[in-house]
Amino acid sequence: MAPPRQSALSVKVERPKSLTELAIDQIRAAIVRGELGFGEALSESVLAATLGISKTPVREALLHLKMEGLVEVHPQRGTFVFQLGEAEVANICRFRSMIECEALADGMEHRPEALIQALEKCLDDMAAAFSKQQHDEFPRLDTEFHNAIIESCANGYIQSAYMLVAAQLTALRYRLPAENSQVTHCQDNHRVVVDAIRANDAARAQAILREHIQSTEQAYLIACRNMVAPARGERAAV
């Protein structure tokens, strides 16, 4: 019997993004990459004109980004890029440490091979970028390494909790200095974490990861001080 002929309709058509989704992507990228400073005012009219769309999808995009923690809405004052004080930076680092360390232990227990494979790829990609002096790739690759730990976790509640701070952490990474010492320090810490995972030493892997996260707190504080918008004006080009 001849095998059934595959229908051309068996391949699902990818749904095009809506204007709101496109606005979310563009505004998120501008915030994360530092094109819009911490605490900077966001004008719906300016954003809409810059993106060439109406204010409705922009308004919906800002509400979505508020849920991601990238935007703050203050009644009677306006909408602003998020901004963290010293206590908030300390809290986000402690929260991140708890979540990532638990996710790491869970991943080592339930998905060790996938975890090691994903992290080793991140190490290879970061080493390749470093050798080519592509330091602008560092924030993205650093984010991929830590996201791989979360994605290896089989506990959906842990993954959901991490999403509360994931976007803010990415924005902080993009504001760190892309110096050789910074990249080397991060590479070394990542490599030691992976070595402990390969050795199936969860306690050591967690301890190294916790120390690595704690070491970023001061750098994040400096980034927050240096990258605050000088005035809450209405520059909001993306």
C-alpha cells in the first residue's frame, strides 16, 4: 500500500504579529538595551509617532510591559521606564539567588543531560564572542546561560516566579560595562558552575551560583546610578 500523501495544508501557517505585539517587541528592546533610560517618561503619542502606529496598540503594549516589570504607571504623573533603588537591587538579587539555585537543583535531578548540553553551548558561544572581541554579545549570552538553568527546571511554579524579574535582569545586564575583566569573570564563574554540575555536586553548584549572583549586586547598583534618565522629559524614540 502506498504511503498516504502529505497534504500541503499539514504545515501550519505562522500567524503574523499584531501591532500590539510589534510595539511590545520594539519598546521592550529599547528599554532592555538602554536606549530608554531608567526612570524615563514614556509618551504614548511620541511612541506611536515613532513606530508609525496609533496610540491604542502602544497603550496596550505599555500595560503588558508593566506586567513584565519594565514599565511603571503612576496615576496623575504618567508612564515611566522602571527604576530600581538600592534596596530593590538587593532584593532582586536575593530573590534571583533563591530561584536560580532551586531551579539548578531541580534541573540536575530531573533533566541533567539537557541542562549540561544547554549550558555548554552557552559557554562555547560566549568563548567564541570573546575571541572575536564581540563584547556587545555578552548581555544576551549571559541571559541565555541563566535562562537555560530556569528552563531545565521541571517545576513550573519556579519558572513562573523567575518571570517576575527576568526582563529587569536582562535590562540590568545590558547596562554593565562590556570590559574584558567583566566578561572573563563571568565566563570563569559560569565554567565552574558547569564543572560542578558535571560532577553531580548539586550543593557545590548551588554555592558557586549563589556567590556569582551575589557578586553582581554592586555592579547592578552602579548601573542603576549611572543610567537613570537625567530628566523625566518626553523623549521616547525607539
